[in-house]
Amino acid sequence: GVPDWFEPTLFDEFAQAMRGDQRPTLGLGLGLPIARVLAIANDGDLTHQREGDETRLILRLPTAKTPVDHPDRDDRSQEDLST
């Protein structure tokens, strides 16, 4: 889980709970801040919740009521692509 003292900075850019020589993996501390910005940009949110020694990340995004058209999406079937 996330240490109590680190919770206020959990979504801050470059924030890391462990020093470089103590961390089992490398990283810049940008993953959670970027994920939260993307969630908010899509009318959602990324939060956290403590449960004992564990920390749970909660991603909330709105549901689409109608399909969204995207300019990069190609809905043509394989047959259409061969012509």
C-alpha cells in the first residue's frame, strides 16, 4: 500500500514514495498523474482508497449512451477493404 505520509502527493508529477536505491522498479513518477489527467479530460476521475494496509486505485469514467464516431476508426468489413 501507499504510506500515509505519501498520500497527499500520490498524484503529483515526479512524486515517488521510495528513493531510487530502495525501489524495486524504475520509473519517473508520471504514470498516476498522467492517468488522472486523462481520466479528468474524459469527464471522469482517478482516486485512491485505503483498505487496511492496501491502497485501491479507483478509475471512474462516464458511460457512452451512443457510439462515438472517431476519424481514425475504420468500420469497413474485410470485403470492403479488398475493393
